[in-house]
Amino acid sequence: MIVAFSITPLGVGEGVAEPVARAVKVVRDSGLPNRTDAMFTTVEGEWDEVMDVVKRAVDAVAEVAPRVSLVLKADLREGVTDGMTSKIESLERHLS
């Protein structure tokens, strides 16, 4: 399963880097394959472990923000591992 999610702290003013960094740290410390870009953090693993990471990331932001917004998109595909990398490799082959 691949999950792309975005956590937005609300009620903390314009500077959200520190609260968002708390969420990204949770993901990176999880040991699961992950990638962060300007819009989303993507993480790959089994349902329970990925959802646990998302919950802990939300909780980390909620510790410093009175309100938290979560956007989540999931790709559930049985038997696929390393999907984050293989999807990009497949795309790159078609671009060459």
C-alpha cells in the first residue's frame, strides 16, 4: 500500500514549517520507505503500519496546533512491494 498524505496545521499563523517538520520526522523515523515533496509525504507499507505512521504524524502536529487538516490518498494493491520506486521506473522507461 502506498499512501500520499498532507498534514496542515491550522491556527498557528503563517509559519507552518516547524509543525510540518514534526510530522515528517515521524515518517522518516518509521523506517518505512518514504518520500517528501512540496505538497505530500508518501509512505509505503502494510495497512496497519502505514496508518499508524499517519496517525502518529497527525498527533505530532496536533501537539502544537489547535486544529489539523489531513488529506490522504491511498493505492491499495495486493502483492506489490516497492511500488513507490517501480511506478517511477516504469514511467521513466516510457519517457525514454
